[in-house]
Amino acid sequence: MAEKTTIARPYAEAVFKLAQQQGQLKEWSERLQLCAAIAGDQEMAALIGNPKIDDRQLVELFDELCGGNLGEHGKNFIATLAENDRLGVLPEIAQLYEQARADAEGVIGAEVISAMPLSDAERERIAASLKKRLGREVELECSVDEGLLGGAVIRAGDLVIDGSARGQVERLGNMLLR
């Protein structure tokens, strides 16, 4: 994974700079997410690695699968990736782009895994607490894992807060073993 990220980084930085210059951070985000999904498809991966399919055909196929919405700069970007045999790192490019966009917009994504669905008020309290702690706007993504027994686990960047009942029982067990 680290190797793919290393390869993807300069492409992500270049497309981010272009998107900033164009004032199209959101549009490029959507474009890259779609292209990453296309590149991640098994059938498409087979075509990308097929020496009988030339770069121009791949670019046209990407544009067609994107509904003809790649635009001139999007096609040029896909063509550059195709020429350099880098279409396979589109998912990593999209991920790095999203990180750069979030940093530029002062937003951080946070994952909240709870034992039960959260109410809107609980979501707002969690988002407000994280905003205060991290100094950035917070976009929550919530999911349910009944195996937690109670409480929640929150992940935001490098921060992990385990307030689950299962986590507390594990910590208690570790303390007793010392």
C-alpha cells in the first residue's frame, strides 16, 4: 500500500493544484471518486492491464463510463495516467486528493461506531466536541456494531477514542493481569 501511495502522491498533488486554480475542488473530488471506482472494478482492471488495449481506448472508455463528464482536463489527466501505467493507483490518488481537500477546507472526517443508532442530538454533541478538540469542522460517518455492547468508538485522523463497553472490559482485564 505504501508503494502505491508513494506513486499516487505526485498525481494527487498535481490534480489538487489544478482543481484549486479552477475553483473546482468538489467537481474534481466527484470525478476522481468515480474514476477510482471504475479503475477498482475487476473487469476494468483486466482491461487496464491488457496490452491489446491502447491508452486512447482506455481514456475513451473512462470518459464513456463517466457519462462523458470528464471534460478536457479530466481526459488529459486519465491519458497521463494511462501513458505512465498508473491507472491502477486511481483509488490512492482519490484518497490523497480527499485528504488535501479536507486540509484545505479545514474539515476532518470522523467515524463513529456505536452499539445503537445515534440520535441527531448525539451526533451534534459528538461533532461539537470533536470540533472543539481538533479545531476543525467535523464530518461524521456513523455506523452500528452491536458487538460493542454499549458506548461508541470514534476515529478522527490519528485520534481514536474507545468508549465502548467492550473496550472498557478489555482495559479492565489488562489492568488485572498486570
